[in-house]
Amino acid sequence: MRNLRIAFGLLTILPIGLPEDWQPGDSGRAGIWYPLVGLVIGGLSWLAWRLFSPYFPPLVTGVLTLLVWVALTGALHLDGLADCCDGLFASTTPQRRLEIMKDPRLGTFGALGLLLAMLLKAAALSSLTASAGLGIVLAATLGRWCLLPAGRLPLARPGGMGADFASGLRRGAIFAAAILPLGLVILLSWQGVFAALAGLLAAAAVLWLAKTRIGGVTGDVFGAVVEATETAVLLVFAFK
């Protein structure tokens, strides 16, 4: 249960907290529970969407649902997305890109990336039908599962949470943790299959860009992977 507590403590603002006796690699050993955390985040966001839908217009419902979703995660992954947009799209050397990604200031690319991600998610959420609402749960669950194969890729820099995650992650956890997103895909039938494929392609595109631009992955790249996966899944479910 310690690893489960770590997973919730790292990925949500739920009042669970991290253990005081933190050990190197703990974030990776907790990775097997990340899809379950996504299931809870997605489930609570879906519940909010269902509660808002009867009382607000679709656009307002989408925005309010997104606010709940972001609040549950403490905007953790959005921060990584912004840093990646600032660094990966800069016309400079790989080392300088890494320095930009560590800079806490928000640049033009980061601001545009955040704005685009939030607009796409809000628009997709506002377009979901009642039968497609569970796409919210799949998006959050698959997004966090994608962190596991991403954690097996080469690191762009030593140290940091990315390195801690990679050091504790075991290959077997990737397959065991796939049970939850796979079950959701089966439940959601062909639409779930197409959404999962779109999400995996989006994650792969982020990882390819990171490998090309900085030589590997970082904690910020992991955040961008989650956001890209979630957005792609939602867009498929919003497709008319």
C-alpha cells in the first residue's frame, strides 16, 4: 500500500500525502499504480461532467469539468507541457533546450501550448454525448499508463524526478498496469480502440520529438505525454 500512497501523493492533490521515508526510485516502483490513479481522476472528472450537464450549457459544462480535472492533478502535467513547448521548439542546442525547460518562467511557446491544450480539452468535453462520457475515464487512465513505457527510454539529463522514476520502474509493471486501460478499451468497444490508438500515437509523437530535440526524456516530457494522450483520446470521443 505504500506504493499506492506514493502514486496518489505524486499525481494528485488528494489529501493522502507522501511517506516521510522516501527512498530513491520510489516514484518508479509506484508506477504500477499510476493507471489506477488515472482511473480515480477520470472517474471524479466524469462524475463532475455528469453533475454539471443537466444544469449548464455544453460549453460551460466542458470548462467546469476541465477545471475539476486540472484541480485534481494540481496542474502537474500542464506545467510539464508548458516547459516542453518552451524548450523543445526553441531553435538552439539540445543543452540550451534543457536549460530552458528548467527555467520556471513561461515563454511564448509554453503559453501557446497551454492555451491550445486547454481549449482543445474544453471543446472536446463540451462536445461529448452521454454515451461518450466514459472517454474521460479512458483519457486519464491511458495517459498515466503511457508514463510507464516512456520511463524506459533514455534520459536527457541525470537526476531529477525523471531519473528517480526510471530507476525504480520495472518492465513487468508496464504489462501489469495495462490491465486497467485495456479493460476500458474493451468496455468502450471500437470507439475505445480508435481513441486508445490516437492517444498512443500522440504519446509517441511527444517522445519522438523529445528524443530528436534533447536526446531523451525528462520529468517535463512525462507531463507532456500525459496531456497529449488525454487530448487525443478526448478528441476521438468528440468526433462527430
